[in-house]
Amino acid sequence: MAIDTASTPPPPTTPAARLSPRDRLVLFVLCAAQFMVALDFSVLNVALPVLGADLGMSQSALQWAVTAFALPSGGFLLLFGRIGDLYGRRRLFLTGLALFGAASVLATFAWDPASFLAGRALQGVGAAAIVPTGMSLLTTTFPEGPARDRAVGISGTLLSLGFTVGMVAGGTLTDAFGWRSTMGLLALFAMLVLPLAPGLLPESRTPERPHLDVPGAITVTGGLLSLIYALSTAADHGFGRPDVIVTLIAGVLLLAAFGYVESRTAAPLVSLPMLRRGTVAWGNLGGLVTFSMMSTVVFVLTLYLQEILDLSAFETGLVFGFQGVLSVVAGVYTPRIVGLIGARRTLVASLAGQGALTAALLGLDTRTWSVWLATAAVSLASMCHLGAIISYGLTVTSGVPDGEQGLATGLVTSTQQVGLTIGIPLLGVLATTSSDLMSGVHTVVAIDAAIVLAAAVLVALGLRVSGAVEAKPVGAR
């Protein structure tokens, strides 16, 4: 039975809950790797026009600079999370880190579109190995309670900060040194972390060694790859293209087949009983909504600030820089809030706050003073967003045995990747295709806020009901 121990306030911090010097080094290595991957999601965005001109890539082909990374990084997450469980999380983490670093070097010195996209795809494969194994190593290294809350809080802060820093650093590096410096920065990160990791990270795997669920691996990986491709392509070309329709249908069918396979196999890639746990199901719903809707807000605000208020790329980066600063503040205080009111309540409150502050953006107009409203609202919404990231990760992984942490964290990280992928195609297109960009921004903001607020209500009700069921004695009906 999965009972959310994070919903009960932990005892006051004791010396055992404090991080030792070695623990801090372990946390540094794991968080630096996660920060590097988060940086990769955004550092290249503002450099795409320059990159395309240098490598001879057409405007329509530039989407593959992003999609080539997103496809494998999202598609292989669950598979690699399970492989790490079975054959060693440390081993797979180090392999992914080495691959990511080598791929970043290839992308830095790419001589044509094919070599660059190959580097981006290999970065995605490396990220798919780093993210779930890194999260599993974190949750198995730090015991459930204040120590884990603090570690997850720091990790979540750096995850959010990495995306924001990438937006600011990408423009600065591209203007000063060219687009290749954005990929070089990622290579330097990998070179910094890789030598430290082997001597610090403990090996971790499940006690049993069941066979890998090959049919499940094929169907879930194929389903996620198809779904991410369809949504990523639709963001630029719409849902009417034949390849988008075919891969969208294929993704849904493969994921349905995955559910059928998992219900029949003796060693499932994803435990269906785990998915039926209220904390896992409702926690991941909260995570999916907070990621997808916040990425959409950032996307439409970027359009608004540059195309309506005529801010430069650097000035736009400064707006999101405030967002990053307040995210750090939220990362410091969210674990303390979790300790006071529990992970479940923190998740619900964070979603409600994100939705309310997103709704405040409905006050934006074409006057220049609106930049202050945009800065304040998105920065405060990002604090709530960071609170939701931390608390949903704690909600999902609390009460899960160490042997299944890879499965739980694989779901957490898959939710992150899918959330980052689906928000912009589903809602951002309403802004880009609207005859009036200002009205399009208002439409997206209104729908975005409504979805987040509705999710807050659903998660609150779902966790309350599931908590009552999970608290029943074994065998109770």
C-alpha cells in the first residue's frame, strides 16, 4: 500500500537529516548533470536562425534541431530507467554522461546539417540515460524525509533554473561567440561532471534480476517516439500533415498496446499497480499540467515581448532572468513548506497559485508598462511552478521501495519530457495562427490558466480519495 509519508510533517531536522560533505558532493554531481540537460532544452533556441544560415538549413528544417533532441530524450526514458534498475543505475548514468559529452563535441564542430543533427540525437539518447538514473540515484542515496526533501528541492530548482539560464545564456553566447558556443558550453559541463562521478556515486540496482520486458520496451518507446514526433512537428506545420496524423495515431495505438502488454507480462516495464496508486497517478497529472502549461506561457510571452512590445532578445532574456532568480528562492523554501503542510497540499497550492498568476496575464496590452506586469506575473507564477515540480516529484516517489524507484522516477521524468513537448503544439499554435497576435496571446493565457486551476481541483480531490483508499488495511474492500 502506498501511503504518502510526505503528507505528514517530518520531525524537526536532526543531525542525521543534514547533508555531510560527501553527500553534498554527490548532490552536486547529480544536480549538475540534471542542470546540463535542462540547459540543453533552451540554450539553442535563440541561436537557430544563425545556426541555419551557417549550416545551410532551411527554415522548415530548423525544427529538427529541437526535435532531434526531444525524440530520443523523451522516447527512451522509461526504457533506460528500467535498464538502470536491472543492470546498475550508476553504470548507465556514467555511460549517458559520456555519450552526452561526446555528442556535444560533435554538435559543436558539426560541418553540415547531418552531423549536427546526429550530435543532437545522441545528446538526446545520453539525456534519456542521465535523467531517470540520476533521479533514482538521488532518491536511493538520500533517505525519505527531510534529507530527500532538501535534495529533491535543490534538484528541482536547478532543473527550472537550467531552462531559464539557457534562454539568457543562449542569446549572450551566440552574440559574443557564435552558435557553436552553446553546444560547447554543454560539452564543458559534461567534462566537469564526468571525472567526479565515478568516485562519488554508489552503484544501485534492484535485488532481483528479472528479464527485461522487451515487448513493453518496444511498444512504449515506439509510442513515445511517435507521439513526440507528431506533436513537435505539429507545432510548426499544424495537425493536417499526413505524417503528423499517421504518427499521432501510431503513438496512441502503441501506447494502448503497451498497456495491454504490461497487464500480461510477469516482469513489466511499468507496474500497473504502481500506476493505480493515487499518489503516482494524481501526482503525475499535476506534473504534466505544470510543465506543459508553464512552457506554453514562456513561449507566448516570448512572442508578446518581442513582437508586440518590440523588446530585443537580450531585454526579453532579462525578463526571464527575474523568473530564474525567484525560482531559486522557491527552491530554497519549498522543502520547508512541504515539511509544514506535506507534499500533497504543497502540490495543490502550487498549481492553484500558478493558475491564478497566469490569469493575471490577461491584463497585458500593447502599452509598454505591460512589461512590468509580464515580469511580475511570470516570475511569481514560476515560483509556484517550481513548488509544483518539487512537490509532485516527492508525491510520486514517496512510499515507493528502492527497487522500484527507477520505475517511479522514470514516470516522473517522462511526465516532464512529455509536458515540455505537448504544451506549445496544443496551445501555442493558437497564438501563432491568430490574425491578431494580442488576442491570440489572451486566448492562450485564458485556456492555460483554466487548465491549471482545473488540475488543482482534480488533484486535490483525487489525492484525498486515493489517500483514504490506500490507508485501508490490506485486504479491505
